[in-house]
Amino acid sequence: MAPSPKRKATLDTDALLAEACEDHARLAARLTEADAERDARLIENDPSAVDMAEKAVAAAKGDMERCTRRIMLLEQKAAEELRQRQTKAHADLIERVEAKFKARDAIGEEIAAHLAALEGAFRRFLATNQEISAAWPFDPTDGLPALIDDSQIAAIRHEIYRISGRPFGGAQLPGASCPTPFTDTRPESVEPLVDRLKAATAYATTKMRAAKVRALPPVSAIEQAPVKIEATANTVEQPAPVAPIVTRNDNIPEYLFRVDFVHMQTRAPRTEEVLFGPAEVAEAFLDGIGPAGKRGSEIAMRLAIARAPEGFILKEGTNAIRLDMARLQQSINAD
């Protein structure tokens, strides 16, 4: 058999294996023909022709053996190349997935930064609402329209739903809550938080400006004196504020307020003590009630906030601003 023509170097193993299989099929047909020719010569009993036929069969068998061997080698090579491709594809897949993890981690850092900023804004939002509640005697029915009671939390949950709500399935931001789950679950139907706050502020402003100023009887002038503020840190070491010297009228009872704060990052507590002087007492009585009323709480809160170190906000809870009634009673009895 004449040697097979030279294969092009550009052919890959799979193409060479396909050609080898085609060669094997042709060689098998050739061997079958050679066997038939030899058998025919044997029947004719032509020794010289039989010898030639036997040589043709032997040549065909040799070519078949070489072709079979070549196919085996090509199959081994193809298997090795497949393994190498699998290994490379496996490594490439790992690299792509690792890149996805890195991208996920970067996005997670972005989310964490936004959440930290959001948590800070949320605490300031609650503290400011608490300052509003401490400063003005709103009615209990004003909580919802003014967004100064638990409705403030609900309003934020509704805003989260407006931004991320998926009423028909899918992940949404934690805390999302639809305000109308039985009538309208469309996120776009939710009133934006900014608009709700503007409406709530307009309501509260109208309510305050409509309130009448209490008529007060004329009173004797009280000697004016600066306020004395004493600050203490409960659990963390804080720089104690330097209190100004107070010249206090001995006839004025001692109105001592304690205002609780908490640090936004460390959650460390701090209490500011505010002792009213004549000026603060006089201002508190402008509402006809005095330091024990809302005006007194607002004055104490305002002075304490001005003295609290940076990073501290008013502590949550209705007892964050307290008048020391025992000290007030002692001062009255002492007089």
C-alpha cells in the first residue's frame, strides 16, 4: 500500500482521528478483497497467483495494524487534549466566579457604607422627632399627621417598599412594608417619604401657629443670671464641660434637669445636667406653666444639646429629659 499523503500540520487531533478512521474503513475493505482474491487463486490452484495474493493479504493486514495503532495513539492524544481543555476550562471558570465574588464583596462594601450612613441619618431623624415632641405640647391625635409617633417608623418602611417593593415575587430591601396590602400593592402608588414629611411639617406648623398665647398676669422682675450646666459621663470618659459661674436668686427654687444622650457610633451614654437660672425660669413661665411644663423641657434640652460633645444625640425614650423633683422639693423646703 502506498503511504498516505502527508497531513497538514494545521489539522487538529480530532480531524486526524477522523481521517484515520476513514483510512481504517478503506483498509478493511481492501483486506476483505485481498482475502477473496487469495481464496479464488487457491481454488484455481495457481501457486504463483496464490503467492501474490498471500502477499497482498499480508500487506493489507500490516496496513490495518498500523492504522489501528495510529487510531489508538490519536485517541490517547485526543483524550489528553480533552483533559487539558477541561482543566483549563475549570480554572477559567474558577477565575470568573472568583471575579464575581470580588465584585460582590465590593458591592457589599458599598451597601455597608450606605447602611452605616442610613443608620446615622435614621438615629438623627428619631432624635429630632423626639426633640420636637419634647418642645411642643402636641395632642396624641397629632402623632400620625405630624409623623412624630410610631408612624415615623412606618413611614420609613413604606418608603423602603416604594423604592424596592416586589409585590409579585422577588427580593426587596429588608424592612419594606406596603401601606395598602389589600387594596393596592403597586410600589409606585406609595406616597414618597419626602412628600409625606412636607405635608406633616405643614400640618404641625399650622397647628402650632394656630395655638393661642396664654394671657399672663403681670409679675415682678426676676434678677437675670446665666445658666449653670453640669455635665457627667456615665460609662465613657468624656471632657467635662466647664460650667459658668451662676448668680442665683435664693428665692428661686432649684430646677435641675437631666438630659440623656447617646453616641451615634459607640452607643456610649452621657447625661448633661442643666440647672436653671433666673433667665431660664422667667422664660419657662412665659407659657403660664413654668419649668415643669413643655417650655421648661425645651429650654433644658436646647441648653444640653448646645453643651453635648459632637456625635451625641438625644437618647430615645420618653424619660430622656427629667426634672429632679426631689431637688426641687428640697430647695422649696429650704426656702
